[in-house]
Amino acid sequence: MDTKQQALFIIFGGTGDLAKRKLYPSLFELYKKGFLRDNFAVIGTARRPWTDEYFQEVVREAVTAEHESEEDVANFAQHFYYQSHNVNDTEHYVTLRKLAQQLDQKYHIGGNRLFYLAMSPRFFGTIAKHLKSQHIVTDNGYNRLIIEKPFGHDLTSAKELNNAIGSYFTEKSVFRIDHYLGKEMIQNIAAVRFGNNLFRSLWNNRYIDNIQITLSEALGVEERAGYYETAGALRDMVQNHILQIVSLLTMNMPASYTESDIRREKLDALKALQVYTPEQVKNNFVRAQYTGTNELKGYRQEEKIADDSRTETFVAGKLFVNNENFAGVPIYIRTGKRLAKKTTRIDIVFKDIPKNIFGSAKLGKNILTIIVEPKGEIYLQMNVKQIGQDFGLQVQKMDLLQVKDNKVQIPEAYEKLILDALRGNATNFTHWEEVAYSWKFVDAIRSTWDQQQDSLAEYASGSMGPKVADDLLVRDGHKWVFTVNGEEN
Ligand code: NAP
């Protein structure tokens, strides 16, 4: 397996929040682990007129933690260069090309380039065009474009964006980040499903009763108000992260654990998503906004939010993937801000046993729970005998995985994804067709909502959403496994 990578990173938006909070620390981890060593350099670009020295200072600050070696931090930061650059100014790309060539020679990089677009998607087209026309893409190495969400705000705009990029970069060289795909426990879905005959055999509509996916945040809209007001929970979380999780849970078993086989199966699952009619949207999807408390502002009272805003901060829904294995299995999803607890979890609820031979003893449900955040856990809920002379039953949760050893360091999603991009492995990035099918599903909901004039439901900050989200399950004889007070079965 390759270890040391040769690459020149050009980060557009090098002064931004994402670069400082995620990209520089992840690059540093790759540096410490030896994946990046002598043959790499990073050019940070943005409009503000920073010097290399100041930029390196920013990078040092971004990666310095208590236990870091000062020498490592200093050596790492020396690989960073800054160029003040307005992405709309063609002249700036000429300077950028020269700097890139110099660094390529200095660090013996061999023409490999990763262009990381850590800025607003409205600039992606012009950057891609200039990279090509100003010959910043090389002939002697690879040229990969890493781009951040959101990829469009509906199918039409996503197509426009894809065409703008696709005129200059092939699909194979475009790496669309969905950082959930870099999370350890999301990658564990395939391991659990396809690595255990127990689950492989049961993973279908004969045995699974329903699936529940919860992505809840405890914080409110915070400093992302401007963006959030134009997006809302549906576009911000469902179109990408939740539908990606749905595809991983419902895809058929790939022929092999390789990029092309996994992509094919994920795409087939997304194609099988039932796109709702307006009537079905009304029956199966709900949205709401958080209200305030004595200490916390309600959504409409937040800064930069219109006081008559109709942007949803919560969405819940029931969806169906109509492939052979999952047709008929309701998949309940919910996501929102200012909820009781920050967590990402998946609950797979299995069907009741056909015959209870234990008389009046109530059997609990078998539930496989995969907790992605705040820390990775997997539980299987089972019925076992109560210890004692008499025969009684009790429900127990088997702890299938818990990283109890604090020394085991789980790599951050961005670290894993950047290494994948360096290796040219796009398994954990979203292919254009996946993006397109996801928008098709989401657009049907959005357009129905946009035509509805009725008032938006509300939910109290610190709750798990509005009652209508619970009703979605109750009317099917189900209930959320994860509740505001903990869990129930
Ligand atoms: P940000 O902090 O606002 O950074 C934007 C960057 O773009 C800044 O470096 C800014 O620097 C630069 N910029 C703006 N206009 C420019 C221009 N005309 N020419 C050159 N540079 C320009 O945004 P961010 O939070 O880092 O987010 C970046 C992207 O990642 C967005 O698409 C966002 O949706 C996505 N994203 C962010 C996060 C996150 O955690 N932050 C998470 C997921 C996705 P100057 O002002 O100096 O030009």
C-alpha cells in the first residue's frame, strides 16, 4: 500500500472557517502519520492580503494542541504558502500557476494537484474554468477537484453547476465531499451488514419492521443564519447526509467492496426511492421551527432571520426504497436544530417473533442501534432469561462495539476523506448521479411545501421535535426508539 503522497494542494477559501477548523488539522494528522512528508506543499488562496509568514502562523495556531510537538508543527507549517487571489480575476491565476510550478519543483511533486474548493459554490464554475484555461492543471500528474456541499439548491441548479464543472473536469476527477461518508461509524454500516451472516441474512423486508434515522443537533442556527435561511433542514441535511445513509442501509450487497460496485448499488437504492406526489408529501413529511425559551431565542428571533421566515429547522418523514429487499419497510427520518441532544443514530427495528411461546411475558423488540455520534457504539437489543429460579424474560442490550480504550484514536472524517482523495479512491464521495437522484426526491417535497400557505408547526427548544413527527410513527403502530428522555423499545 502506498504511504507517502506527493501532492500540491491549492485551497480556495484558505482563510475561511472550514480550512482552519477542518482542513489544516486533518492535513497535520496526515503529516504526523507520514502520509504527507517531504513531497507536499499547500497554497492557500483568498482575497485578503496575507503574507506567507502570517498564513503559516494561522496554520500553526489551527493545528496546535497541548500535546503536539512544536517541531512537528513548525516543520509542517513551512509547507504552506499564501497567495492573495480573487477567483474572478484571470490575472491572479497567472501568478498562481507560477507559484504552483515553483513549489512543484521545490518539493519534487511530479505534477499531482488537488484543488480544494472551500468556498461558496457560486464560484466553482469560474474556478474550474480558470484552472483549465490558465494551465494550472498539469499534464504530468493527476488533477483532482474536491468540492464542498451544498451541490446546488435543487436539481436544476445542481445540473447547471455540474455542467459548469464538467466542461473542465471529468467525473472521475471530481470528489464531492459528504463528510458523513468519512465517519467511522457510517463506514461501519457496510462492515456490519456484509461482514456478518447474521445480519446479511436478516437485512430485508421479511425481518426488518422499520428503520429510524435521527440526526439531531442541540445548537440553534448560530452563525450560519444567512446560509441556513436559504437552505432549511431538508436541503441542509436530508438531500445529502440522510439520503446517503439511506442508500448505505438499503443497497443490495455489492459484488465487491470497491468503488464501482458500491456506487452502482448505492445508486440503484437511490433510484428506487419513492418520489412523492404532493398528496403523499402532505401525508409523509412534516416540518417545523424551534421556539425560544427564557434564555434562548426562537428561530424567527435569531439574528439575520426574517421574523416571518418559513424556513424549517426540523424535518421528519417516512420514505420508502422500493427495491426487492426493502419495498414496504418504512424508513423514518428526522433532523433538526435545538433538539434535546446532539446525536446521529440509526435504529433497525426487527419484526416481532411470529409466535410468543412464553404466555403472558411480553417480548421486547430486537433492535440494532448504530450510534455515529457523539461516540461510536453498536447495540443489539435482545430478550434473555431473567436470572433466578423462576422463568422470566428481560430485555438486554448487548454492547457490540464500544471503543473503551481511550488511546484508540478515531481519525476525523476529513482526514480520512483527504487521504482517499490523495489515493484517488472515490468510494466515500458522492457521484453526480447520486446527487441528481437525491435532488429529485427532495425537490418533490420542497415544491409541495413552497405551495402550501398553512402555518408552520413549532417545537420547543430542547424537545425532540413537534408532536406531528411522533404521529408519523404512531399511526403506523410504531414509535421512535430514541426519545427525549432516553430510550424505549
Ligand atoms: P467562509 O468562512 O465564509 O470562507 C469563505 C472563503 O472564501 C474565505 O476564505 C474568503 O476569504 C474566500 N472568498 C470569498 N470570496 C472570494 C473571492 N471572490 N475570491 C477568493 N476568495 C474568496 O466559509 P466556510 O465556512 O469556510 O465554508 C466554505 C464552503 O464549505 C462553503 O461552501 C460551505 O457551505 C462549505 N461547508 C463549510 C462547513 C464548515 O464547517 N465551515 C461545513 C460543510 C460545508 P476572503 O474573504 O479573504 O476572500
